[in-house]
Amino acid sequence: MELEEAIKKRKSVRNFSVKKPSWRDIIQAIDYARFAPMAGNIYSVKFIFVSDREKIDKIAEACQQEFVGKVHYLVVVVSDRENVKKNYDFYDKQFGAQQSGAAIQNFLLGITEKGLSTCWVGFFVEDQIKRTLSIPEKMCVEAVFPIGIEHQFMKGRSKTKIDLDSILFFNKYGKKNLDSDDTKPSFDNS
Ligand SMILES: Cc1cc2nc3c(=O)[nH]c(=O)nc-3n(C[C@H](O)[C@H](O)[C@H](O)COP(=O)(O)O)c2cc1C
């Protein structure tokens, strides 16, 4: 799958078929996350693959969202913000969250490429998830991803996305057009 297609095809799915996805495909999508940028190249993110039924049920309860439990596999993303703090002091929260987001987006594009579906779940009782998966206290639970195959009856639906015009400025905040000099062809081949 081409990058553009994966980016545009990715969407949140909350209705899954009963069919079991390939665990190998999920692990390969996690492998893509290794290539995300990290400050100082210090990798701060971990992925926990969960297949244990009892644990999936407990995590769905911690998220208080029923669809989270209606899958064969879950992936829980955690990050070591303490380690980020050691290296980047008061940037720990910012860098920790940004690095997790970069790693997660690679993972999501991988999930899309494999024909699988998920939804980024960010609302949960963190302690409950930590207890369920024996996650050390110092780690931060970033997100939960129930992974499945999209249910046939929901297929094809996706959200309208914001226009480029609404998010892009030129040279200063709020300026909506490119300077005329920038649109001239360049003859410099160096
Ligand atoms: C940080 C974050 C937290 C989110 N938390 C939840 C959540 O707890 N439950 C849920 O159903 N969707 C959650 N979402 C999914 C968003 O609702 C979804 O991405 C958004 O509506 C855009 O739809 P799309 O993913 O199909 O493009 C979350 C997304 C992000 C990025």
C-alpha cells in the first residue's frame, strides 16, 4: 500500500467482525513504530500485546468503553517519561507525549496497511491498566488500541477531514497566501 493511501484510509473503527486478525500482522505494525523520531534517539515507548481474555475484559472496564473488549487482541502503549526527564528535564511531558504520538502514528499506518482496524483510546483509569498488565509505576500509559477486522456493515464510512486552508499559514500566523516570490520557478540547480 502506498503511503498516501494508508494515510487517507486510516480511520477509527469501533465495530469489529468476530474474525481473528493475524497476530503477525500486528507485530509487524508495531515494528514500524521503531522508526519514529525520538529526541536524542532515546526510545521511550513500549508496546504491550494483549491476547489474554481476562486482561482484555479488565482493560475494557478500565476504559469504560464496551467496544474495547470486543476484540481478540489489544495493544497498550506505554512510555518511560522518567527516562525522557533524565535526559531532557522539564521537557519530559512534551517530548514523552510527542514521541509516543510519532510511534503510534507509524503503528496505525502499519495496521491500516495490513487491512486491520483499530481506534485510539485515550480515556481510561490508568492505575487499573497498570495493575492488570504489571506496568511499573514510573511508566505512563499513553493509549489503548483494540485491534480487529472492521465489521462489514460499517465498511466505507469515514469522517470528513479539515481543509488544508484551515491549518496552513505562510510566514506568519494567520497569513493564508504564499508570497509571489515563493511561487516563481527556481533556476538554481545547485
Ligand atoms: C488522543 C486521542 C484520544 C482518543 N480517545 C478516544 C477514546 O477514548 N474513545 C474513542 O472512541 N475514540 C477516541 N479517540 C478517537 C477519535 O475520536 C478519532 O480519532 C476522531 O474522531 C477522528 O476520527 P478518525 O480517527 O476516524 O479520523 C481518540 C483519539 C485521540 C487522538
